[in-house]
Amino acid sequence: MVVYSAADAPIAWVSALFIAPHFAFGLALLLATLWKKVWIRGMSGRVGLVVQSMAGALFFILASTSIVSGVQQTIECRAAAATQQGTALEGPIVVSERFTKPGYSYIRFSVEGHALRTETVGLSGDCGYLQPLGKSVRINEGEKVRVLALGTKVLAMERIK
């Protein structure tokens, strides 16, 4: 029984919705700078424009990079899962670390000695904007599974009875 597959995993829209305001804010700062409107008060016009343009560029570049990276990883994982690329592993799950913090957590585990990691609460999974394995499946110590992995990313998981 397949319990998770990146090929048909839903998109985690929270990731894109979290990044979108940062992207929009950076773009707004850059456009305001272009129109020579200073939003930063208490500075002279030129210094304010320089500071504002640098802040806008920083927000815009970081958000753009994050969006492109997330989309690229999503496409890569979906394609790899659909064509069954990756390493096939079979055996019991050995959990090495469970990390939990408010708003973010992950589990490091291994199957056949191959180290894997999944986010369980974070904004997105290791596969870009795909819903992470940890949100879909409970990972239990000692449970026998068949896993398709691409590096440390889990592309598909199947429980073995």
C-alpha cells in the first residue's frame, strides 16, 4: 500500500503564500525608488532612496530565489517520482533524530543505512512546494517500508505488511 508519493502529493500553498508578501514588498520598494518616492522618513532624499532601493532589492532577490528554487525542486521531485528514478530501499525505519520547535520540525531517519530527512510542520518539504512526507504519514520506528529516495528526499513510501 503506497502511503506517500511525490508524483501526486498536493502542493503546499502555505509556502508560496508566505513568500508572496516578501516578494510584493520588495517589488513595491523598488518601484517606489524608481518613481523617487521615499518611504523612509528622517533621512535626506538621496540617502533614503539608496537605503530603500537596497532593502527592496534584498527582499526581491531573496523571495525570487526562493520561489524559483521551490518550483525547480517541485518539478524535479515530481518527474523523478513519476519515472521511478532514485534509489529503492527496503527495510525497517530507524529514527535517529526528532527535532521540534514551534512552527517547524523534522525527522531524520534511515532505511538500509541510507539517511533520509523529512519536514513535518515546516513551510514546505524537501521537494519544493510539495506537501512534505511528515504531514502525510506518521513515521514509526521499526516499521518495515519500501522507499524510493532521491538523495535525502523521499519520493515515495510504501508500508510492507
